[in-house]
Amino acid sequence: MGAPSRRGSAFQPRVFAAGVLGTTVEWYDFALYATAASLVFNKLYFPGGDPLVGTIAAFGTFAIGFLGRPLGGAYFGELGDRKGRKHVLVITLLLMGVATTAIGLLPTYASIGFAAPLLLTVLRFVQGFAAGGEKTGALVLMFENAPTRSRGLQASLPAIGTGAGSLLSTGAMALASSTLSEQAFLDWGWRVPFLISAVLTLFGLWVRRSLEEPEEFKREQRRQAAEGEGRHVARRPWRERLAQSRFVESWRKYPKEMLIVICAGAAENCGYYVFGTFSVAYAEDAGLSTGPVLTGVMFVSAVKLVSVPLFGALSDRWGRRPVSILGALVMAVACYPFFLMVDTEIAWLVWLALLITLGIGQSAVLGSQPAFFAELFSTKVRFTAVGVANNIGTVLTGGLAPVLASALLLWFDHNIIGVVIFLLATCAITVVTVAVARETRETEGSEPVNA
């Protein structure tokens, strides 16, 4: 059996700062690219005839970042399960900060030609590789430091960081675009939010400097040492090292659980990037003002600082499954009215549309699933298993969402029906997957409930 259940402090300031503030800095970097892909990269790095074609190309590099996330999840997951959570969280933050700052210094297509979009794509891949370890590392850190009764709440707290990072990045880009002329913004103004990353990265590293490993992880390390696991692994043939890796063990011991994690986040991943990212490009393509959408995304990002942990806490009371299914159903019902409300260009209607879809629907799924995913796996493979499976799901239904939505908009001759069908399909995947899984809320200790 696993270790005894956690009986820790309900709130640990150092853990909160490392998991939430550090994630805020890292997600500022990662989310900044999404807004720039809608407003800048399609013009400066992918110039062409049809603006929507340029947008699709820009979102293509956006998706490339997500291809790096499963690789980052596998690499940093193995590192985190063997060496420690803190080790990974410092490396991923530094890697993300360097890549983001480099994007802010990158010459445009007009200056260096094809090398510009190529380098942009490489840097986006590095961002994705770092994000593959960061998000899971923060989730696992908070989960393993939480007492059993509040794991849902505390595991959802890193999402505050992702929300705050998105809020700051959207705000920085909106401020630059609104205070400068269009030409000045395209010439140099868009670079300033990227260059700010260098300062924020140093702050994040300072926050994480005194982080300690969770007691649950330390117990697992002591158990492995006592049983001689992992001894002299580096000297063994590569096939043997691969067979004994956490990656292979995750798929061998938990195949059903891995598939559940891959599929369960479909609605949350797709909803976030369609409602929060693609909607900007949709408004621009339709000749609508992007102002209400950008300010609405900022507004909802602020709301999610409260709504996500609220739904995480509700999952501690009601269970992970009911809250997650509720969120997916809200997004399914609201997806078509969402675009009708955006079409009005009435600010409060656009904000209401974003509040329903992201502030309630997506927040419910996002708040309930971190603990759900962590509870499916043992401490030994938790970082790797969640990191790989969750990031594969994010690639399939999140990273590809803006480019698929843009392509569907073009395919259906600028009619939104194709995007709506896409959203409904991802919501259905989440509802069915979570419905067939077992409830994990009552899991004790470090051993999972069989799904």
C-alpha cells in the first residue's frame, strides 16, 4: 500500500509562491505568443495575400509550441520523478524566459526573409518544451503538499498562475496596441511585452530559490532507496534504461488512466484556445472591433483567479466528475450563442459570452481536473504520467484548436458553423470520458484509485 494520507498545513506560503507566482511568470511568456499570433506575427513574419491565410500560418507556429509539450512532459517528468520537483521548476522557468526574450529581439521577414519565421518556430517549440514540464510540475507540487480534504482546491491553484499570466500578457499587448499608433506598434511596440520577460524570469527564479520537495515525494525517494530501485541506471544499456523509465512504466501500469487524461481535458483545452484566442482572429476577419474581445479576455482572466479555485474547492465537496461534466456541458450549450454575441460588438454582451464560456464552463473543468489527474497515478510516476498524457491531450485539442478553427472558418466560407461543430465534439469527448471514469476524490495516500 501507499504512504499514509497527507496531514499538512492547509496553506503553505512558500509552496504557494513557488507554484503560483512562478507559473504566473511562465504563463505570461507562453500566453503572450497567442495574442501576438493574432495581431502581429501574421503581418510581420507570414506576409501574404489573404489575411486569414497569414493568421492560419501564424497559428501554425502557435501549434508547434504544443508539439513540444509532450516531449517536455516526458523529459521533465522523468527528471522530476527521479531528481525532484524543484529541480524541474527552476529549469523550465529559465528556459521559457530565454526563449520569450529572444522572440522580442527576433528580426522580421522583411529583414532576414525565410529565416525569421523559421527561428520564430524554433523558439516557439522551446517555449512548448518548457511549458510541458512547468504546468505539470506546479500541479504536482501543490497536490503533494495538500492535505487530502483540500487537494482539489490546492491542485487547482497553479491555474491562478496561468490565468494571471494570461491576464498580464493580454493587458501588456492591449496597452501597447492602444497607446501607440498602428505603425509604431508593428515597428517596435509589440516587442516590449516580450522583453519584459527577462525581468519577470529573474523574479520567478528568486521566488523558487528556497523551494523544498514535498514530503510525499521524499517518502517515495526513501522507499526506492531502501529497495535499491534505480541504482546504477545510467550505466545500463539504453534499451534497459528505457524499459525502466517512468514513461514506459506509466503506459504499462496505467494504460486506461493515461487515455482518460488525454481525452478528459478536450473541452477545456479547445474552449480556452477557441473562445480566448481564436475569437480575436474571428473578430478581425469579420471586420469587427477586437477591442471588446481583448478587454473581455482580460476581464475573464481576472474572474478566473476566483472561479477556478472555487470549482476546485467544489470538487472536494461534490467530486471531480460532476464538476468537470458540468463545465463541459455549459461550454457545449453556449458555443453557438458565443459567436452571435461577439458579432454584436456590444462590449457587455461580448464580456458576458466570455464569462459564460471561460469564466464558468472552462473554469469548472480546469478547476476540477488537476487533482483528478494526479489521483489516477502513484507518486513514483505521477509527474511523468500526468505530464505526458495531459500534454498529448493539449496538443490534440488545444494547440491545434486555433489553426483548425481558422481553417474551418475558411473552409465554410467564413461561416462559424464548422467551429461550433468542432467545439461540440470536444465537449462530448470530455463528458463521455469523465462519465466512464471512477470518482477519485476519496483517494488516500499516494496510491491511486483504479479508473
